[in-house]
Amino acid sequence: MAFITDGAGNVISYAEALDIKDKDQRIFEANEVNFTDVPDTPGSLDNYLEDLTQKATNRINEKIRASARWREYLGYAGGGYNSIDDIPPINMNLIVGRKSDITDMCAYYTLKEYLLPKIADFGNPESAEVQKIQYYEGKFDDLFRELMDILDWYDADNDGSVQTNEKMVKFRPNRRTRGRSNISRVR
């Protein structure tokens, strides 16, 4: 489990091919996906998977950037922004904590959005592949919400560690509500 970096040491992906294979090895063992028919096939399956993880990383970064919680955090950490156009892209090199959770989140996103839809029988909602997509979607959503509720992984001032003044935890209101959106579950 490691972030993929380029030659200059900049993070380009939160997960590598091994992380995807570890999450659902049966897809690759049973040859459920024919990777030889993929357009513009890279030199190997691992290269293809890492291309997908880069794509997933970019989508995750945009989901973080678009969230109200991220804007709130940037204001808290010292850079208040009013509109989505003003918010700079997330600096992946400043992620210093909870890297394994972020790697898992990227692996779940890659599986649910890019790999499993290639083999899923969407005409049958009870098919194993559709069930897996729903499972990985739930895992991704839970982990994404947890990471956004407990922002203790981003080094906003770029000093190499996350100090107390850079951590922001979202506390839940102490009132009764029928909504489930106010519940953070850690699985």
C-alpha cells in the first residue's frame, strides 16, 4: 500500500495495482475481464490498473474539492474561499496521515466505477457483480465521509506533520433527528 509518485516525487495516484488486486482477487484469477480487448491497452495489466487508479484519484480529489466540508476546512486552516472556482486543487503531496485509508478508498472507487461495471449484468440486480458494486460503493462512501468528518490527514501548512491546529473534527449535534446523514459510521 503506497501512493504512486512520479520522478519528481509528486503523488499521481493513491493506490497501485497490488492494492486493487488485494481487494478483489477473484476478478483477476477467474479472468472475468478480458484486458486484451481494452482500447489503447498499456504494456501490462498492472499498468492498466494504475492508469485506472490515477483516474480514480482525480475523481476523488474533485469530490473532496467540491465538498462543503473541504471549503470549511480550508477556511479553518487559513485560506477562506467563497466559490468553487477559487478553491485550489488538493495538493496530494500534503497528505501525511491516514494514507492506508485513502489508498483503500481509491481501490474501492476503482473497483466500483471502472472494473466491475465491465463485467456486471445490470439486467439482473441480484447478480454477484452488481452486488459487489453496491458493496464497494458503500465502503467508499463510508470511508469518504469518515475522512471528511475527521480531517486529521492533511498538512495544510506544509511543514511535514499535522499539528493540532490543522486537525478539524466535525462533531455531531446533540439533538434528535430522523435523518441518517448526521451519523458517521466507522467500519
